[in-house]
Amino acid sequence: MGMIYTFLANRTFLKLLLVVNIAGTIYGYYWYGWQLAETPPIFLPFVPDSPTASLFFVLVLLGFLLKKNWPIWEALALVTLFKYGIWAVVMNILVYFVQGQLDFAGYMLIFSHFAMAVQGILYAPFYRMKLWHLVIAAVWTLHNDVIDYVFFMMPRYSMLDKFTPQIGYFTFWLSVFSIGIAYYLAVRSSRFKLSLK
């Protein structure tokens, strides 16, 4: 286990991960481009869920490379990377069962979003967030659920439209679970801690 965390803290690996996340973030905003063009300006910050989550992690990685911890970005990154990573995996699996097949883009989304969730969790021992940082991340995340499922600004999967109430319910509890995961891994006093060198 120690070798894994030594590898994760390696500056060359952090730089590579930063490049990958920057590329993923840019592609994610591009992928949402058509929906953003139709979105009222007041809702724009809350529509591109996954690329915003990876943007938070980009800021975390920049902090690590500068030998700093930016706990508010760490809290936002951990909660949203896990939540939207798992959410996208589940939605694309649901698409498979509804349509009976999944195209290459669907499999790519499953892989990339699962990787999002994993990277957020793997770096949890390096985070230095406090409870109030997590509270801010929780408010952001739950507010985003309201925007998505009260004002219908959620990511568009037209083939899943008839399941919107159930997806909204699942998403709310996934948010709660993600906040709980963040507390367990990065806030509680007995957590496993590591330092970047």
C-alpha cells in the first residue's frame, strides 16, 4: 500500500494526471456545448456536472504541485468526482438495459467516469479539509440536485426521460452517500493521513 501512495505523490505522475484531467475537463465542457447553448444563464454553472468536478480536481492537483493544500477545492473535488463518476456509470449501464446495446462513447464514458470516482478517493489521504469545507461542498452538491431535478437542468439522456423521477431520487441519495464517503475518508479525526513531499 505504501508503494501505491508513493507513486500517487510522485511529481511526474501528478503532472501527467493534471494533463489528463485538463484534457478531460475541456472535452467535458465541449460535450455539454449544445445543452449549454440552450441553458438560461443563471443555470450555466450547474449544468456541466462532470467537467466541473474534474475542474475542481485540476485545482487540487495544481495545489499539490505547488506543495499546498486547498481544502475547499479538495472537498468539492472528492464529493463531486465520486458522485458524478458513479452517476455516469450507472446511467450508461441503464442505457444499455433500456436499448439493449451501448455504443463506443457509452463504454468510454463508463471507463472515464469510473476513473474519476477512483482518483478522487485514492487521493483522500492527502486532503486537509475540515468539516466546514465539507459543508460547503455538500450545499453545492445538494443545490445542484435541486437545479437538475426541479428546474430540469440534468444531463440529457433522452432514452431515460421516463425514468426522471427515479433518477432524481437515486441522485439525491447518491449525493448523501458521496458526502458521507468524503467525511469518512477525509474529515474524521482518526482518518489515514499522508503528506506530499
